[in-house]
Amino acid sequence: MDGHGGGGSGTGAGSKLTRTPSSLLRSPTVRAGPGAASFHALDDPEPDDKKAQAPAKPRALLRLAHHRLRPGPAQPALLLLVVLLLPALALAALLLRGGGGSHHLALLAAAAGAALAAAAAVARLRGARAGAFRARASPALAASVQWFIGEAEGEEPQHHRASKKGAAEVREGVEFYSNGDRYEGEFHGGRCSGGGVYSFFGKGKYEGDWVEGKYDGYGVESWARGSRYRGQYRQGLRHGHGVYRFYSGDCYAGEWAGGQSHGIGAQTCSDGSSYAGEFKGGVKHGLGSYHFRNGDRYAGEYFADKIHGFGVYTFANGHCYEGSWHEGKKQGFGMYAFRNSDERAGEWDSGILKNSLPLSDPAVQRSLQAARRAAVSAVHLPRVDEQVNKAVMAANRAATAARVAAIKAVQNRIDGKLCFIDV
């Protein structure tokens, strides 16, 4: 982490701590390298904060197909009716032509009775088919159902309980997603709420608190390559206090906002460099002090991840510069002191003394006083170690509770406690 621009733990200077794309909502990891000034996104498979941890549509929704049933044609019944009526018509014709005896009248009555019985049978057959069609084509088949685990047999269905005041209950369930992810834990109102474990397929997992389908509260993110975050969340993003330890050995502990390091925090890198001070939007910004891996130290102002403003830079060889800075270079009025007590004061431009001035010059003195005040303020910034430690302990407890809920959901599945709930 050499150079006056401050060191860090990324591979490209000035890059922000951002999340790599995926469904979650997920977290970043970083790599360390020389000449870097901040945390940088890696290729660790992590979700995108901007998508507010919205998982893919669950595959647990089982949709029943519509079956359109049509009754069979009535042609066979009509044919039977015609066949039975023909004898009656024939007997009637004989009676009209040649007069009839008593035996002709008996035959005519028998034929008429058979025709009436056949008509009644046809009516019953058509009525039975229509009733079967109505029963099979019930609208209930069109409803989708969602699979949940954890309700005891004989328990009242959710859509009946929900109609009662205060009837909505937290229960353990399992939900699968089209990208291979899965959630095991508590549900409330049909969404992930309470404690639960979300597993990113082959990449990592989140264990902790959920509110309405998003990380909210305390939790732990663990990634396949070894990175881990423990701390607070709000609306699916890291927010509050927490610690992110990267698989490369780098670490940030401090305040978070909107998924990025923001506020007061401490950044340590595997190469031995470290920074303690203010962050904004994932980069060093404000007051802070940096210890470089080569032994140099800087205390003063930062702007957009670079030394900028007023500050004091002490070199490992004993030299020191106090004064004004611009984007990591000496710029404006200041004084450079050598270890042999020689001093050069004046106006600097891009790290080079452009105009020599006596140390007593008012412009030089104002710049020296501003640099020394900034250095003292940077060193004496308040620490947030206690708040971070409390957040980490709360995150560990939340992760334990989430694992218990996940185990209960899986155990319910083994016990066969399945519940189909209409949605």
C-alpha cells in the first residue's frame, strides 16, 4: 500500500465496496493488492443489493391443470328411443287399416309402455352425465397451492385461520427457487419472516433474521471462498454495525449504511496496512489515519478514497510533510522537514515545490495549523469497537436461532408433516 494516496485492500484504486450480481440479495468480497486504496468487488458469487434480496419465483408452487370435460353425444340414446317406438307405430297402422281386435290393443299398450320406460331411462342417463361433469369441472381445480412443512395433521388450513383475528401464525417451511437456491425456516403471511437459512446454490448462505422476505435484524453471511459478514441488516442490506472478513485476509469492522461501509470504521489488510477513520459510500472519506505497509503514516483528511485536504504525512525514513494535499499529492502551501532538521516551505504543485517561501509566511502558517488540527482530530476519532462487538454477538445468536428453525423444518418434512395451502 505504498504512495501518498493511502493504501487499501483492492486491486484497482478508487473502486467502491459494491456487491456482485445474483437473485438477494447478497454480499461482496474483496481481494488485496499493492497500490490499492479501498475494498473492491470480487468474483465471489454474491447477490445484488439493488434487487433487495428478491429470490426467483418459488418452484414450490404446484399448479393443478384444468381438465375440460365434455359429456358424450346423445345419438345412441335417441336411436334406442326410435327403435322402441317403431313397433307402436306399426300396430297403430294395422288397427287403422283393418280394424283391431283385443289382442292388437294389448300389443299397442305394451309397445307404448316400453317406449315410455326407454324415454325415462334416457332422461336419467343424461342427468347423471351432466352432474358428473359439474362435479369434475369444479373451479377448485383452478387454484394454485403452495407446499409448506410443519403443520400437524388435522390442523385447520391457513386460509381458514387467516380469516380470524390474530390467527396468522409463524411456522417452519421449505421453499425452493428456480436457480437452485432454497430457504428453510420461519414464514409469516406467506413470506420469509422470523429466523431462517437461505442457501445460495453452491455459493454460500445467510443465517439470521428475516422481515417480509428480506434480511432485517442480525445475521451471518458465509461464502464458499471463505468470506464472512456478521452484523446488522436493514431492508435486505448491511446497515448498522458489523464485521466483514474477506477470504484474502482483509477485514472491515465498523458502521454500515445501504450495504456499504459508511461512518466510522477500521480497515485492516493482509499486507499489514490499516486505516481507521471515516468512510462514505464504501470508501475512505473525511478524517482518518493510515498506516502503510512500508512504515509510512498519514493522519488528516480524505476525499473520495484519496488523501485530500489538510494532513500530516510521516515517512518511515523520518521525513515529514505538513500542509495541503490534492488527490494524494502535495498541493498548495506546506512544509517538508528532513530528518536532519532541514526544512523547505512554500507553495507546492503536484508534489513539487514550485515557490519557496519562509516558514513564517502567513499562508504557510495557516496551512501548517490546519494540517496539524486535522491530524489530531483524525487520531482522536471515537471508536465503535464496543458497538461492533455487541452486533457480532447478536448476529451469532440470530444465526443459531435460524439454524434451529431450519432443522425443525427439515425434521417436520422427515416426519411427514406436509401442508398444502391455497394461494
